Amino acid sequence: MNKIKKISVIGSGYVGLIQGVGLAELGFEVVGIDIDETKVKALNKGECPLYEEGLEELLKKHVNKNLVFTTSYEPIKESEIIFLCVGTPQDKDGNADLRFLFSAVEKIKETIDKNDYKVIVIKSTVPVGTNRKVKELLKDYNVDVVSNPEFLREGIAVYDFFNPERIVLGFENLDNKKPIEIMKHVYKYFDEKGIPFIITNWETAELTKYASNAFLATKISFINELAKLSDKVKADIKTISYAMGLDKRIGNKFLNAGIGYGGSCFPKDVKALIKQFENNDIEPILIKATDIVNEEQIKWFFEKIKNYYGNLNGKTFAVLGLAFKPNTDDLRESRAIKLIDMLLENGAIVKGFDYVKKARKNATNLYKFDKSMAFYGYNIYILDDLYETVKDVDGIIVTVEYNEFNNENWEKISNLVKRKVIFDGRNILVPEKIKKFGFTYFGVGR
Ligand SMILES: NC(=O)c1ccc[n+]([C@@H]2O[C@H](COP(=O)([O-])OP(=O)(O)OC[C@H]3O[C@@H](n4cnc5c(N)ncnc54)[C@H](O)[C@@H]3O)[C@@H](O)[C@H]2O)c1
């Protein structure tokens, strides 16, 4: 096989940027294409617009060497392989919104020569049937379309790029060896490492992605529902999770009770899967319940806080954690932001903190520009220092699963707060340690 010279990666968000930088590190010549001019400019200067551990270093290492970014689709003419990594957010009905994807496909159509062979690889999470639709749109072109869903976890995305647990590849026709060979060549590094490759048809690959996310989300909703009962009957959900998790058939991952899942994937993918069932006239009983439990969980936790204080008007809270999980700046569907909104709507004053600087910056921007400071008055402050955040508050609310909170100086914190009350929405604190300093501790289901 000829050596693949240039790879184009369309979309430079969490998935596309990691894919582009990762392929550059593997020795390919990569062009990252994005419609966001500001992002492209920053990336070409080696500035990373999002936070992922190790990403900026790799970007700086390769940018303007074997990695460049542009807003132009022209470079795809010279690429045999084009990865599509654009966003597929939720539309108003809960379906996956494929506007970005189809607009990128239109641009590919306008740019490439009908006779030039290309492999178009869809990494974006797309409903069953999308790869087929894309091929249909390109039926007059000499292209193969490959489904290659992405499974990276934000927060450890660079690690995940180099150490995937599996690579799923869906093809139109498994007798057509050409695109299979090309994909195996691009992913040779992983093949040599012994990472399992699942070579299948388009529909199976597409559905595998949704099945994986929905299953993990269901595990979370299961333990969260159980936590409500545990809370009431004074059992300890953390001990229950631990004991359950020791059973290898169950496993301990995604079994921590809390205030629900957020992020750019689980909420929208669960909803999009529900829609795919409904569009096929099947009632998705279990997956619908997963979604409902998740939506209710944050409300249940908020009620717990409200019941304790009676009236939240004028009370000040330190919200520890802003992003949807640790070590990311991603605020999409963050439970912390949902909780902050509920507190603000009830007249509380919120002081927010996250260890990730970009998460704090994103939160500042969110409230300043998107939600309008005028609307909420001046009741939200995002602070750079945890001790500043807890100063004079009526309560501390933990919203992100940072183990680091346990290593903070709780004696100092106990002297700074107005009232020694903690609502641990992630069951991450060691209550015995905190209680020693006079705090009243509330967890989720414990
Ligand atoms: N973020 C994750 O952890 C994750 C994990 C697995 C799969 N996914 C899936 O991967 C896809 C991308 O997710 P993301 O989080 O990287 O999204 P993102 O919003 O961070 O990035 C998408 C990028 O695409 C760009 N874009 C939009 N339309 C474009 C076009 N026509 N041409 C070029 N660029 C365009 C946007 O400007 C943006 O930079 C989604 O389908 C998502 O569900 C995400």
C-alpha cells in the first residue's frame, strides 16, 4: 500500500483536536479544518482552546511541522483520508442534530474531484443510518464511507487516544477490502499494540457507540435511584456500591451515587437513542427511565438543600466544581451549572470554584455573556482560590468528583465559613475527617 501522505480532520473540538494531534504524534501529516476562525488562529500559534492534560504540549510539538489548522477545505483535495469530527448536539426534540455533519459533507462535495478516491471516516456520534445517508449524498463520487465512533473520555482523552480499549470500524461492504486495508494502515500503531479491532457493518458500529454510552448512563442512574432509598432508610450507598462492585460481573466503575451525569455525550446520546427507538416504533422503557432518573436526581439533591435551609434567599453558597467532571473545562450539561442556576433562581448568592482554570474562565463567560449578569443581578462570582470561595458562606456544595478536596486544609476552611454545612453531591469527601472540624455533612444516599 502507498504511504498515506496527508490526513484531514474536520472539526477541531475535543474529538477532532485529539485525533489530529494524536495522528501527528504517530507520524502522519495532518491538516485540521474548522469553521471557527478564532480557534484556528489560536491553534496555529500552539494555543490550546480547550483543556486536556498533555494536549497543549503535543500541539506545540507538532504545530507548523506536521500539523496545521485552517478554515479552508482545500487541503482535503490532497488527503486520501478525511475524518469527520464535527459536533452532533441535541436538537429541540432530542434527536441528534446533524446540521454540522451534513454541512461538512456538502463542503467535501464542493471541494473534491469526483474521480479522486477518498475514505471518509465518521468519528462523530451519529444515529443509525447516518453513514448510509452520507454515502448516498456522495453516490456520484469515488469514496468509501467508514463509521469509526470515538470512545475517548474527557479528562484523560490524550491517554485514551494512545490506549483505546477497542477500535470499532463499520463498512458498507466487508468484501470491499480497500477501505479496511487503509484504516488498518492508519491505525497500525494500535493493531501492533494488540488493541481489538471490531470490523463490522455501518449500523452495528453506529449503534455500538450509543449502546456503550447508554449502558454506562444506566449504571449511574441505577445507583442514583437506589441512593434515594438508601438516604431515607439511613443505609450507606457508598458501602453498597463497594460491596456490589466486588462482584466482577457488576464491577465498580460508574457505580458512584451522585447528582447525575452531565457532559457533552451521555445526556444527548441517551436522548438520541430514545428517539431512535421511537422512530422505529419501539418503546425504550429502560433507557427512558435512565434519562428520567438523571433529570430528577439534581432536583432531588436541590430539594435536600432547600429543606435544610428553609429559604435560600440571600444565603451564600460555595459551589466546588464547575465542569461536568474532574480535569476538564467542559461545562456542557454540567450538573454544577444546573445546580448553580437553581440556587440563583431561588435568590441565593453563589461563589463558584474549579481546579481547572479554563473551566473557571468558561463559567465566567457563561454567566457574563450567555445568561446576562443583569438577569441574575450580581449574585454569581467565579473565584480562583478555594479558600476565597468558602469565605463567609452558609454552605459548601461539592459538585465535581475531585479527590483533591480531601487534601485541602479543612481546619482553615472551618474557620472561614459562616456556617459549617456541607452537601457533598459526589460522595467524594471523607465525612469522618470533615466532621472533626464541626461540619454537618450531607451526602447522596449516606
Ligand atoms: N467530547 C467527547 O468526549 C466525545 C467523546 C466521544 C464522541 N464524541 C462525539 O464526537 C463529536 C464531536 O464532539 P466534540 O466534543 O469534539 O465537539 P466540539 O463541539 O468540541 O467540536 C466540534 C468542532 O466542529 C467544528 N465544526 C462545526 N461544523 C463544522 C464544519 N462544517 N466544518 C468544520 N468544522 C466544523 C466546530 O467549530 C467545533 O470546533 C460529537 O458527535 C460527539 O458526540 C465526543
